[in-house]
Amino acid sequence: MPLLLKKSFTRFIVLASISLLICFVCAVLFGSIARYGFSAGSVKLDDFINYTFAVLIIVSVFVGFLKDSHVRVNMFSKWRSNLEKPFFRFLYALPFVAIAYLSLPAIQFSWSIFEGSREANGLGGLFFIKTILPIIFLIIAIFLCFKNDDANT
């Protein structure tokens, strides 16, 4: 994968994560002030906080992977030759592809009913949040397969 593409994609994801984190903090702050200061609350705001938290958790895994700051055990890949490393990277990518594939029926059902909040009067669009996980996992699998061990990224 071209280094420039990876760096620009990483920059975009990190900036989007920071923006989402700012929205999350503002929503939590506003929700807390409204609830405890004025005894007012909103189910839609609570759903927004839950949805943004879920997306932040999913995307933080992806950002950690992109910035190569995730925890890993390299005791198996340390002794591999350069010819074997692509095969083992492919094996490492298989669980991500399996999770994405196994989640497809649940996501298809979620899209078929346009799943929303469990709460009455809640925020819709839960099917979008459920779709993010397999997309992120497939992108991680693609990045794993095309990872260059020699580049200092």
C-alpha cells in the first residue's frame, strides 16, 4: 500500500476521531448539566452519547492499528523469513475477515428494519453504527495483508 495513501488515510481517521471525541465530550457535558442542573433529560441525547461512544471505541482500535501503537506479540513473526511474513500476515487477517463475515446476517436484518433505539422516542440509525464494525475490520484486514515491514511508518 502506498505510504502517502496510508498517511493521508490515517490523518483523516485521526481528525475524524478527534472531532467525534469533541462532540462526545460536549454531549456528555450538556446532558449532565441538563439532567443534574435542570432536572431535564433527553432520550435522543442519551442515544447520541451511546452511539458516539460505540463508534469511538471501534475507531480507536483502528487508529491504534494504523499508528502501529497496538499491543501485539511478535515472538512468532520474529523468526520468519521475508518470504513467510506475507503468509502469516494473511493468517493474522483471517479473524478480522471472519468477524466481518459472521456479522453480515445481523447487519442485513438491522438494515431491513432500519433498526433504531430500544427506547421509545429514541434516536434512529443504529443500523449505521452496527455497519461500522465489519467495515473497520475489513479495512484492518486489507492493511494487514499489504503491510510493509521495512517501512518506518
